[in-house]
Amino acid sequence: MNELLKRRRVELDELKQSGMNPYGYEYDVTGYSKSIITEFRDDDPPKRFRIAGRIISMRKMGKASFMHIQDRDGRIQLYLRKDVLHERYAVIKLLDIGDIIGVEGEVFRTKMGEVSIKADAFEILAKSLRPLPVVKERTTEDGAITRYDPFSDKELRYRQRYVDLIVNPDVRDVFIKRARIIKFIRNYLDTRGYLEVETPALQPVYGGAAARPFTTHHNALDMKLYLRIADELYLKRLIVGGYDGVYEIAKDFRNEGMDRNHNPEFTMLEFYVAYKDYKWMMDFVERMIADLVQHLHQTTEIPIGMHTIDFRPRWKRVTMSGAIKEHTGIDIETTDEDALRDAARQHGLELEPSAGAGKIIDKIFSEFVEPKLMQPTIVMDYPVSMSPLAKPHREKSGMVERFEVIVNGQEICNAFSELNDPVDQRARFEEQMNLRERGDEEAHVLDEDYLRALEYGMPPAAGLGVGIDRLTMLLTNQESIRDVILFPQMRPEGR
RNA sequence: GAGGCUGUAGCUCAGUCGGUAGAGCAUCUGCCUUUUAAGCAGGUGGUCGAUGGUUCGAGUCCAUCCAGCCUCACCA
């Protein structure tokens, strides 16, 4: 144990010997930093508050000391004087940055103009035994805060998120926004009469997406179970069951690589509405997201990365074939598979010989079109081979009624008119099983019970999936999914 | 899975040609009753990610491993 840790344990013992409990039981808080400061009026008679928080800076002088404590809303300065606290003042010597204290006193404004609390009593609520990487900072005249050498090591920040949250207020803010995003969506769907449901995370047959699952084992049933990769097939069973609109905000689990856009567990909104199609869903989702952005930022126009992005409806709508033609000159509607492959190769794409037309189109799109779509864009009408759960296009053969929303070069949602023809659905599943036999581990699995449900009859329906983590990244301007997940997956810590 | 970069004090980082390990902040001691990147003076603090190798001598060169980041591949 190093000197800093030893030192704090010595102080802990001294506190106990002095008769103070270094781990208090409760504190009756009557004020919070932010409101105390904003509501302070110089002409009013002094007000008293009890406030609790963590010490984040200290300036001890001989017979008086200043410190800042941080509570849930922000920071406030404390002023402690020996001639007020008397023998209690000696305890200040045993306080450290990181300790959590409760303080009672009058609010006043210092000579330098900072609203502060003049303490006449304090208690220790939790003695901190580890040094906190707090950092010097200065508020410049225009109100901007300059921080010196902030705690920035990503590995430490993710592994010890509690420390990150204490010392980096911006991080705390991201997760408050994340909560507001989820709450807004839930409220938006609830007030329109859609039912929030819960479906199994442990599934005997996984489905609803193309991905490799995590597996686990149920001891009592002695059976293999999968962690869900999507909730789609269960939610559509509920549409069969007669609910008009259902949604679920839930964790999905995919056993794939990790990078700045992928975490093995992530949060997905899935939403299904009976008697609607994908056109209806386009209108719905652009309205919902525009309202969400307005709610979060008080405007629909926000800076993201290098761009300013405007979420105000109506968003640009393009077909996949139109977008590809515009950005590459390739006409996928009049080009057969071999010619398509040649065209893709001419554009510099490397393709596996097994790649079919759908895969080639998808590759062309994600390589040459998607990165260029900065403003919210609805891209519609996808090849049927890429979308085994979507309904055939009512006009274009070989296509399905599906759309994605691309913002800042990234997909943020995926939606389609749901396939409700059980015979077609069975054929699509069988095609997927063929792919699986040829070694595609991510092909969809045939779900016999889901087919049985469709055979009873499912009304036409529109479905939507929104990756909440990526949406949060977008709306909080974060570059990595790890910055919007409190405890991202990490390799075990070496000791 | 492939390539590149990184790992030095609690935090943020220097460390030259291979020659006794440094700074700022934090921390400690003393002084200081409206300070605020408080100040002044003086200190403490290191398994240089791990293991092995080359060398008279390794933070520095080499190999292997661990962890993180980035790019690519894979992937809704």
C-alpha cells in the first residue's frame, strides 16, 4: 500500500479516536448547490441550509478554510472559520479531497463574489480512503471552465466509472441525457396508446436478426438457452394475439466483435403497430425523433461531429437504388448479378465469390452511400435477400418494403412492413437455413412456433427497431458506444 | 482475426546516444481568518505493464505475453 493510502487510514483512526464517526448514518439535506446559488439574493436576510456532498477541492489557511463540495446538481463553496467552529476546526486537518460531508450554515457572498456557505457545523458521512484524481480548474471571465490535465485514461475511466462520474461532470451529463431519451420515447409511445411489454431474454430459439448468440444452460430443464439477439418474433406474436401496438425497450446480446459502435450487450427499442405499413412508420419515426431532439436540446438543429444536423421533418427520402445510382452511377434495377459484381469491383470493392446480388448491393450502399448521408435521410426499398422478415414490395419485385434512417453517416433505425404471409415466411426461413448449412453462422434460424403464430393470421403491421445506444451517441455527440454505456464490456483486469 | 500506436509517482505527462528516475498537480511539515489553478518555504512518494534475453550496465535495444486505443476485416 502506498503512502497516500496509508496516510488516509491513519487519519481514519484519528477521526475515530477524536470521537467522530467517519461513516455517518444520515443527513437531513435541505438544499442543493445549484438552487442555493441561483436563488441567492444579496439583499435578502441570510438563509440557512444543510447540504451534503463530496469535497472536491480544499484551500486550508491557518484559522479559516475554503473548500468546494459537489452534490447531485453541481458545486458550492464552503467557508469554515476557527472562531465559529472552535475545537471542531481541528478536524478539518483530517479531511481530504474525496470525503463526503454534511454541512450546516448561512449562505453569503464572498469578497470575490462567490456564493458560499459559512459553516457552523459539519459531520463526516464517509471518509475516503483513496486519492481522487481531481484536477485544478479555472473559470475564465467568459464563464468557460479550463481544466488542467483531466482524468482521461479511457481504460481507467471505463473500469472505474464511479471515479469518472465524480471527476468528469460531462460524463455525468451524458447519462442523464440517456435517461431522458429513454423516458421520452417511453412516454411518447405510452401517450399514443401503445403497450409496453416484456418478452423473454432467455430463448430456446433465437431470432429476429442476423447475429451469433450467447448460449447458456438451464440446469433444471437441462436445456440449452440463448440470450436474445432481438425481440422481434415475440413482439409480432403479440400482434397476432390482438394487441394493436406493442413495444419493448430491452437489452439484446450479440456474440460479435467489439468496437466503437458495438458492445456485446446493447439496448434496443422495438415497436410494432397493427394495420400500418412502412410508409406510416416513416412519418411516425421522423416525428418522434424530431420531437425528441427538440425536447433534449430545445431546437431540432444540433452540432454533431463536424456538421450541423437538422432533424426537422420532413426528412429526405430516397430509394436504395436511387441513392446508389446518385452516388455511384450503378443502376441496380437494370443490372444482373454478374454485371453488378463487375461494377462493384470496378469501384474498388473486394467481394467474396459467394456474395449474391443482395449482399453486393448492401456492400455498395454501406461503402459509397451511407458515409455521405449526413442529414437525416430515409433510405427505402431493400433487396429481399437481406430482409427475411420483411414484406415483399407491393410494386417492385425482388424488393421488400423496408427503410433505414441514416444520420451522420450512420444507421439509427431499421423498419419494415412486416411479412405476415406464413407460407412465404417459411420459404424465407428455409432459404436462411440453407445459408446456415453453407456456413453462414449469422443466418436466421427457423422458428416453428413463430410460423404457427403467423398461420393463425397476423394483421398487416409496421415494425421499427432503434438502437438506443447509437441514438444516444448521436444526440450527445459521443464517438464511442462505450461513452454512452455506464459499464462497457472490458477484458478482465490483470492484477 | 490482421496491422499500427500506447503502458514511467495517486492523476496528467517528459525522459536525449544504453550510464544513479524527472516535472506539474495531488499528498506531507511549517506559516497564513474572504481564498478560488490560493500563496510562501521545505519534504515524502517509483516492481518504469509482466516475463525472459543482449550488455560491464536496460525505462531506453530484442523476444514473448497482458491490457488499452486507433485503422481494417467481420457485423444491424
